[in-house]
Amino acid sequence: MCENCGCSEQTQKKSIYLPEVATLKRKFQMTSVDSFFEFELKNRPLGHQPGQFAEISIPGIGEAPISISSSPSQDNKFQMVIRNVGTLTNAVHTMEPGELVGIRGPYGTSFPMNNLKGKSLLFVTGGIGLVPARSAILYALEHRKEYKDVAILFGCKDPSQRLFTDEIEEWKKRDDIIFHESVDRATGYDWKGNVGVITTLLPKVEKSINPKETYAIIVGPPVMYKYVIMGLHDMEFADDHIIVSLERRMKCGVGKCGHCQMDNKYVCQDGPVFYYDEIKHLKEAI
Amino acid sequence: MEISKISKNDFKSFIDQKIKKHESRTVGVVKKGSQFVFADLESADDMQLDYDVTILPPKKYFQPQREVLLKFVPKKADSYVPVDDCEPIAIIGVHAYDLAALYLMDKAFSEGERDEHYMKKRENSLLIGLYPTKYFKYRFSRSVTREEGRKVADVMLVSIGENYVVEILTEKGKKYMEGANLKKNDYSAKDIEDAKNSVKDDQKIPIPIELIPEYLAKNHDHPVWEHFGDKCFSCGSCVLVCPTCYCFDVKEEVELTLLEGKRVREWDGCMLEEFAVVADGHNFRAQRGSRFRHRIFRKGKNLPEKFGHFGCVGCGRCADSCTADIAGPVKVLNYMEENK
């Protein structure tokens, strides 16, 4: 409430920093540090597009930007996978279904799923990069007939870091998608799959993919982009056929606070999803 | 625009009445040791209108160093309530370059997602501007501003001898000045123009501001960034005194009783080491040179590209506050020109 002039409640609600309330419906642990969360907004669907993010708040703890992992759906539920790396994410991990969080968003640009219809898709995902990419993967699978080939590559540090393992098993079984995964290191694990960094998976799809009609979607840790893009260039992908989702510190989500700025782009509004040819000249991009 | 004049003594008495009536907060420039600051006026006797520069710009009244955005009850996610500060405020004697900076700040907080916390304070403000009357050795505002301050000022004062020429620019300004002993202006247009330009800048940007975005783009890898970055203490003084810096951090504060909490916005700065660190600890601007470059790029390229306006108003505060004596944009651009 305004302490000085008693301005109307209507005006009060205009604050771009005011969170809405969402209820935690479901959660389960995925790795030692990552857990899956399903939230439900009280009065509306989140209305996000694949690749967007939202700010999560716990009063007294703080706020943090988190990628949305579910496909856009009609009801008020949405999913996130949250890595326990800070005070806010730590507090979210201690929550139980029925508890409330604050939500602002969705924010940012999205994977251009409509423009990609009629084309083939190659997802190249590293670690928790699979989380935002999954929103586009699920969308593509829900609308499978509208896309040509769909290939998914997933790499992570070691077998204990694998995410969405049940879904991965489903993806492996499907004959209308290509799925390959790899781990950087398997020592000490019972792992019979590929070992090597994510780029070692590119040759596995090279023959079956026509770069002229395929769009590559890359999401992963900062170090990954350069090498994957080099690999895609070797496969003759054009820069306007490469789509990246970039991580920055999206503190406010509304293009004000400055933390996510990358050259002249605010990643929270101009991104996080960019066509590579739109940002390749930006020195701070990758 | 209505133009008139008022004697300096009459203006002072007029402000004194305003302070006593207390229809709004009245803020002006006051002495602090050998320097000047914007502060609430208790008496017009304290008001300084002949000053070189203030330590901090008047930005602090619209984006305070510390500002409560929301209140809440800890752990109750449905308890968030926005907090606004809508107290009317009149700020007297704001130099033209600081007004130009507010013109830019207004763009930053009103364009795209509108920030009501800032905008409400601005809407409740009245600005009486002033063309500088005293030299400041680091100032270079004439080479980077073009009277943008007049777009936000309600009244502009031009000091000539024992009088101020009073230019009333808005209805709000006209209303505020009601009751002042305004007299018919008898100074010529040339006299007024000369008075506006009576204080010269020693420093100037060596490149026309329109060309700077492209100039910087071409010089992304210039040795200047590392050369000056190596000398930088990452103290953040340059960005904390800047009238056009508006980056912020948001923190959560809980009362000791644990019954009430506040979400607080505080000034932050891209020259501080932690500014671009993400959750897993990766720092997108870990090198001092890259932070130094970012600050200059933001003023000279990124903000102009976003708002169609150069991002620095030439107040010289950054140069003045910098321990390593490297922060001034004039110094940076001169070095680049000398080391092409």
C-alpha cells in the first residue's frame, strides 16, 4: 500500500515486480542437485512459449529466473527443473506440494516453433540445457506431423547427471525421432552408452540430416556453444539455421536491471533465444 | 514558453515561502564541506545556486540508493504488496546536464515495461533547472548534450548579474511559480544566450557523438580496454556517481521479528566484479578490461542504440571520483585517438 498518498489499488497492481501466486503440485528428484517441479497458477495459464523463462519468488528468500520445461498447455500447470545452486533454489528444493511460490513471467523470446514447421529439427543439448529445450522437444512431438525429421542429442558430465531418464527411454523407442546421448566421463558407473563430449554425437546424425532444411537448436552450458557451432559449420549448417538459447543473469526479467546485458542486447527481453546469425557479431555472445 | 525575470533575492524569498508552506518536499543544493549535495532544504539560506557539481546527481530522488519495491510476510507467497513513494517533491537548481540525464532515465524506466516505482516519483516531481554558473574541470557536457534537459524541466533559470531569467516550460512550472515576484524580462535574446553559455568546458569528446557507436564497434579489441582495465580497482565509484547509470540489484530483507519483510532495490554497477555472475558461478565479464569496455560501450553504443540517445551527459563525476584516474570518457576516447 502507498504510505503517502493512498493511491488506488488498481494503480498499485501495476508494479512490474509484483509476483502472482502459484501452487507447487508435484515434485521429484532427478539427480543429486536437480529436481522436477510442477506448479499451477491460480487464475490463468502461464501462457508461455517454448524456451521462455519465469521468475520464481519465495518471500524472505528472494527471486531467481528459471527456464520453463513444459510444452505450452491449456491448463494452469507448468513444469520446471531446478538445480540447487543458490539460496532461492535451495529453498524451493525444501518445498512440499501444496506450498505457494511467487511467479513473474513468462519472459523472453521463444523457439520459433511456428516458423520451423515443415522443417527438420536437430536439438543439441548439454546438461540442464535439456530443461528449456524440452519445452520445444515436447511441442515438436505433440505436433510431430508438422515437422520433418526430429533428432535429439543430449550430453552431460556423467551418468548420474542424466535428466528426464524415463522420457529419454520413450524417445529411444520411438521410430519417428533420432535420439543419441553421451556422457563426458563414465568411470565408476555401469554405463554402456557413448562416452565423449556432445560434439562426438554430431557425426552420428551427419548422414541423415540435410542442413539446408534443418534447424539446429542449441542449449547448454556457456562453454558448449563454440564447439557445437564449429561442428555444425563442418556439417554445412548456415548461421541462420542455428538457434541458440543463452544463459545470463536475468535478475529483473523486464529489461531494466542490466545484469543480463550482452553487448546491446538484454538477454531477458531480446533473448534468451536468438538465431545465431543475429548475434554472431556480438563479441560477448558466446 | 513564458519568459520573465526575478531578482536573486526575490527568488530566495520565494523558495523560503515554499519551504514554510510545505506543499511538497523542497530539495536544493547545499554545501557539504567543500563540496555540494542535493538535500532537503530547511531554509532558503542554505540553498546554493552557484555551484560546480554535486557529489551525487538528483537521480537519487527517483531511483534511490535503497528503495522498497514490495512488502511481504515471510514464506507467504500470497502476501506480496507493492510499495510506492508518491510524495510531491520540488528540486531547485538542477544543472542542465543532470536534467538531460533524467531525460534518459525517463526513457529507461518508461519505454518497454513501464516501471511505476520510478515513474510515479517522476510524475510527482517538479524540476527547476539552472544553466551552470561555475566551471568544473572534468565537465564536458557541451560536447554530449543538446538541451535535452529542457524536455524534462518545468522551469529553467539563467543567471545574469543580480537576476535570474525565468523560462517557464510547463503548466506545472507555471503553477509552482505563482506568487513569485516575476518581472518583465528586459534582457535581449543574445544576453540570455550568452549567459547560458557563460561557463566553458575545458574538456570535450574528440569524436562527434553520432559517430561513437560505430567508432566503438570498430574498436572492440582496442588495447585501451586492457590498458585502463589493468589500472581499475573495480570499486564501482564511477557508476555509483553517474547520473545515467540505472542498473540495480534486488534483495530480500526480513525484520528480526520474522513477521514482515521487504524486497529492496539497490544501486548496482557493471564495474563491480560480481555483476555478470550466473547461478553456476560463471562470470561473463570476469576480466577488468571487459567490464571497463562494457561501461564505455553502454554509454557510447548500447544506450544510443536502444534509446536513440547518447548515454553520457558529460557531468564529469566519474572522472572526478576515480581513484585510478581512468574513468572519464574523454580520457578514454582521447587515448583511443592517440593510439589508433
